[in-house]
Amino acid sequence: MRKPARGQSVLPPRPDFAAQEALAAQRSSGRRLTFMNLIGDLNLAWSNNESLFIYVLMVLLGTDERAAAIVFATLNTTRARLDLVQRLAKIAVSDRAVRNELTDVVERFSAATRLRNDFSHATFVIDDHGEITHTQHMKVEESRGNLRFGVRRPVDDARLEEIVHTIRELDTLNRRIWDLMPLLEAATERQRNRSEPERRG
């Protein structure tokens, strides 16, 4: 990025708010509404899935819902919560099939989380017609020793289709987590029953 000449402001140009307000009616265009609805559906599906990991933690920790919710809320990032789930599974679940299913669910949810974060933690570039054309990431990325800030990605048909695909994946994951939880509960119970005689011996 080139430095401005001396005496010039380093700030970006102030938006033309009057022009934006004049375009308010156009902001409800079909494409814009489709995009905003998809973002809402993505966040809804993602949140419904993340909340189920409270019950996964409850089973893995062998505790109640309130205690699991406290652990969940104390870890303030999704990554930390998922890391804890995977680490607990290594000591609480010896059933390989159940553990593999949990690992796959976590990996797929992590992939969906990356897309959700792309949209939840970006700013949006709006053109003169009020259309959202790009997302701009508000973080620094390092690649091959070079730093990039504010990487832009277009909001095109391919990106919209990516959101649709991820929402479907989250809907499928929701059912998989519900199906997995009783299997996980049974597997952890078997593990505890096997461990009891060892502790007594």
C-alpha cells in the first residue's frame, strides 16, 4: 500500500451518506435480500449446531447441563470448545467408530465455522447502486512472508452457492449430532464401567 503524500489524510474517504440514503429503496433488491437472508439462515443453522456441543460436553465430562454450559461459556471461542471436545473424547471414548464419527462432525462443523466467520467478521463493500459486491476481511493474513490486510472476496453467484451448500451441510450435521449423542452417552458409560474395577483393584 502506497503512503499518502505529506499533508494528505491517511483516512479512507468519507462515505457519501446522502447518496446512500437516496438508494435506500434499491437496497431491498432481490439479490441483496437473497444474500442477507442466506447470511441469516447460515447464522441460525450454525448457532443451532454449536449449542448442541453443550450436551456433547455434558456427556464427555459426565456432568449435568448447567455445569457443561458453564464450561462451554467460559471457553470464549468455538475453536477452544471444539478442541476440548476432541481432547475429552480421547480419554472418555474408546469405541473407535463413535470417536471417528465425533471427529468427522467436529471437522465438518469447523469448516462451516470458517465460512460463517468470513461473513460475521467482515465489512461489506457496497457499490453506487446499493448492491453488496465484496466482503473485506478485517484481519491481517500472512503468506510467504508477506502481510495482507483487508482481503476482498466477491459476493457472486459462486459465493452465494457456497452459503447454500454450507447451510445444507449444517442441517445434515444437526441431525448427525442428535443421532451421535445417545451413542456417545452409551460409549462413555461403557468406558466408565470398565474403569471402575480397575480403580477398585
